[in-house]
Amino acid sequence: MIGGRLGRLFPKNRLLNFTVPFFVLVIGGSFGMTYFSKIRYEHRGQKTLTPEEAQDFGVKMKKPKEVNLENQFQRLQEMDIDTWENKRGPRPWEPDNPTNLELQERAKAKLSQ
């Protein structure tokens, strides 16, 4: 873009045709990259949540010994994955849908607890 315009203005000057667009990209790119490098340093000091802090937020965490690859594989093998039924999810525009009513009752029961 810049090189093409400069090339038409100064057809014999190779310095303007090649080096000026190069330096514009290099210097402009360095300003653009400051945004991405800033994100890297902003998130460096963040700490992880402890299970006690997670419970304060309402997240129930399992102990690390309870969740491992062998337990998950065993649970997956116990499931019956060969016989399943495709169920259509509730649509917001269908208020009398029995599934939608059931979900609303569950939400009310959960809020009342």
C-alpha cells in the first residue's frame, strides 16, 4: 500500500520503495505487539483458588484423590452407551412442554433449598 504509492511517486528510488514500508511495518508491529505482551504480564500474578475459597463462591470441588483417570474410566465402562434415546430439549417458546415444566419445578426447588 505505502510502497505502491511511493513507487509511483519515486519510481527509481529503491530506498523509498522498500525500506520505508519495511520500517513502517516493523515499528507499527512493535506498537501492536505491546498489547499482546501486556496481557501476558497482567495474568502472571494470578493465584489459583483453594478449595475453601471455592466453597465460599458456591463451587463444590472434589478431593484430588477422588478424581483420577482410572476412576473415570471405570465409571465410563459401567455406563450403558450402546442403548440410548435421542431426546429433544425444551424450547423457550413452548411454555406447556412437560420437560420445560419439569425444569422450572427443579429450579424452584433448588432456589427454595
